Amino acid sequence: MRKAIRPRNIRRGSLAGMRPESRAPHPPADALHRLPGAWAPPTAPVSAPSSARPVPARPHLSRATRRARALALALILLVLALVIAAVAIPGVRGALAPTVQRVLPSAPSGGLASGGMWTGSPTAADGYIATGDSVAVDDESVPAVANLDPDLRAAIQAAAAAAVEDGHDLVLTSGWRSERYQQWLFDTAVRHYGSEQEARRWVATPRDSAHVSGSAVDIGPWETTLWMQSHAEEFGLCQIYANEMWHYELAARHGGTCPALREDAAG
């Protein structure tokens, strides 16, 4: 009977007394995330505190307020358009200008320097109507009206009566003028515009002026000049100059029909 072979160097009871080696403790749950290059779950970015002030909410505008603002803007644009037109277009510039005696400065005291016809200033007896003033077309106590050509005076009075029916007042800002008054206007225009050539565009000499012969009137206000452009021929009246919407003469003075508009009094 063979003997059982026992392994060498193994003492009896050593296996029984052996204990398993102690294991390393489990790493914490986030240990992998601390390793270089290890994946980590994304975190929400932390925004820096902003120093900007919060934008206030726009106030609510009522419909009436919006309409009022739109109307104000439209009026401003209309005024700008008229100013641009008056500067850019000679004909419109003349139409928007006041009558000659309202454009020109007052004559210096002591009379005229170039005319030499008289010394002093024009008066009502010369047909003078002060700047900003006007007279009724039927006020024949005023020389500017009384000394008009009778046919012209009757025509302008008929036009004034029709204008009233349409809601407009037609008045005279100038009518008949004496020769010395017309010379005063012309000499003052020369000083104002710097040359006789430019002055003639706005003021005729006493020899050429229809006002001196009582054959022309200047009317106002502005709204009525627009009305007259559509109705003047009904009364035998004609606008003569493109740059003077206020200046009217009888068609009979021009052969019974209104002539083509002249650019100004000089041409």
C-alpha cells in the first residue's frame, strides 16, 4: 500500500489558516472624473453678473395719440416740402413771395437817391398801402381803389363777391400807384437786389407799370390767390406773371383773351 504523497514545504493546517489578502477600498464615485482627460458630465455655464440696466417696457400709446403724432409729422414734412420747392423752383419761389412792397425794405428818410423825382415817403394819396395792410375792393375812398380803371374795378369787385360765396375774402394789397410811388418802389428794389436788371424782375419802372395807369391790382390773401387761378377768367381777369400769383389785369387789355404767362416783369 502506497503512502500518500504530501506536498513539500506545506505545513499542515497552513491552508486552513490562510486568510484572503485584504482588498483595496473602492474608490469614491467621482474619482474617475478627477483623472486627467476623464469624461465628466457637462455642467450649466455660470454667467457673470450683468451690470446692464433692465430695459423698461415701452408704454402703450392710444390710437388717438398715434394719430396726433402722425398728423404732426405729416404737417412738418409738408412745410419742409414747401420750403424746398420755394428755394429750388423760381416760379414757386415767386408764388410764395409777398407783394413787392412787402419784400423790399423801407426807403431811408430823406427820399430817393437815384430817382431824384421827389423827397419824402409815399402816402395814401400816392396809392400807398402799408406793409401787412389791405383795403376792401369796394372802398372807393382810398385812392388805390378810386383811381383804378373803372372796368377793372368792376371786374375785381364781382370776383370778390363770388369769392365770398365760396368762403374766401378777396382784398387789395396794391392797386393804382402814382408815378413817384412807382419810382420809389423801383429805386428801392435796385438797392435791395443790387442791380436794375434783377430789380426789373419784380418792379416795373413808372413808364412800364400797369399800376400807374390803374390797369393792375395785387390781391390777397394767399388762399384767395389759389381760388383766383381757377375763377379769374370768369370775370375777364388774367394773371400776367408766373412769379406773381397776386397780380391781375383785364383780359381786354390784352386783346380780349389771357396771354401766356410771362416768367416775370422783365421778360
